[in-house]
Amino acid sequence: MLISQIRLAIRLLREPRVPLLTKTLPVLAAIYVISPLDFVPDVLPVLGQLDDLGILAVTLELFLKFCPAEITEFHRTAIAQGRAYSPMSSTDGFIDAEWRRE
């Protein structure tokens, strides 16, 4: 379950239709894990690492929750079918153009 969520998160990070603000969540979590500043210092044998794992797990869940549902479902289905990554195609149904009447 965790591995499939990580694979899904990686695909969603690459997806251009996921808002940039949403993509900052996993990046901030990675910075927190790498940084020497922690809520619980890593010097404590088990608690320090559990703190980092907890932050990563919560951030992963929030990231998946804040991503648009249709994009998340598209990539979940693609993973289940074993398809390689490709961005979700746009279904907006409009063309941005100028029109002049002469």
C-alpha cells in the first residue's frame, strides 16, 4: 500500500495539471527530513526517526487528498494497468483563439 502511494505521489508530482502549491507539500516534507532541525531530535534512538516517518506519512496523505480527484484516479488506474507515465490529457473542450469578422 505504501509503495503504491509513493508511486502515485511521484506521478502526481510530474503531472502538469496538479497545482504548484499542492506540489510544495512533499518538497517541504523532504526538506524537513533532511534538515538538522527536528521537533524530536534524531539523537533519541527511535523517537527521532518516528518523528520523520510521521511527517512523511501525514504529508503524503495530505498531498494525495489535495490533488484533484480525477487526476489522482487517472494515475491510480494507470498504475494498476501497468502503463508508463504520461500526463493526463486536457478535457477542457475549448480552443483559445481570436476571431475577426470582416
